[in-house]
Amino acid sequence: MRLLLISIGRAKPGPERDLVARYFLRAAAIGRGIGLQPIELREIDESRARRAQDRKLEEAKAIRMVLGSGAPFIACDEIGKAVTSADFAAQLGHARDNGAAALGLVIGGPDGLDPAFRAEARLVLAFGAMTWPHQLARVLAAEQIYRATTILSGHPYHRN
């Protein structure tokens, strides 16, 4: 199964980008043995529309084009649900085991995600009650994907 980390905005060079790449490499090494392809990072330019709602609509349309028609996705949003790492891993495993060709993990732009688009998500996930900068949200997402691969493979990285 392909894993896509889709993010509105471009990451600047620096330690956060390097850390994301490091987690992607780790996940790829473990993922091969459990039916997961290397993670693909897809960056989408922020909309230049004047109104926030128009920006969110344009960004949702761009995300849908990257995801493909009907592909399942998990939305990262501050109003989402906090889940355990094991529950997140179960979501990835469930998608893989049910034959999904791809699963997207979506990080919206500064205005968030369009409500109608967010409602289509398999899961709306929050990385806690705080709001995180997009650079750090990517790191958190990349680490949790890596952690999920270790959980699914029985690797001892994750401890209960």
C-alpha cells in the first residue's frame, strides 16, 4: 500500500525537514516487510484566494487530485480526535489489509481543512489539544507513521 503525506505549503530546508526524511527512511526499511511502500511527501502550494473559505475549497480540490478518486485518507486537524499510536497503527493496518491501494495523511493549510472535505476522512486526527506549526506537524506525522510500521511489524521501538 502506498502511504502519502500530503501537506499544504512547502517545507523550508532545516532540521525539521531532515527529521521527516529520517523517519521516512526508517519507515521504508520496515514497511517493505509488511506491505507498505515508502512514504511519499506531496507538498501543495497554499491557495492565494482572498477569503479563508475559498482558500480551503481550493486546497481541498488540490488534495483530492493528489489522493485520487475515492482514496481513503486521515485528516490531521486540531478539532480531531486524539488517538493512541496503537490505534493509529491499526488504522494503517486495516487500510492495508482491506486492499487499499493508497492511504493519505493530510495536513491542511494555515486556515485548516474545508469542513466538507474533512468530513470525508476515515479519521480526523489531532496531535493533542495544542496547535502545532506545519513544520512540526509533519515531523509528528512522520514519526507516527514510522511508529505504526514498528507496531505492525512487531519491532520493539514502541513500548506499551
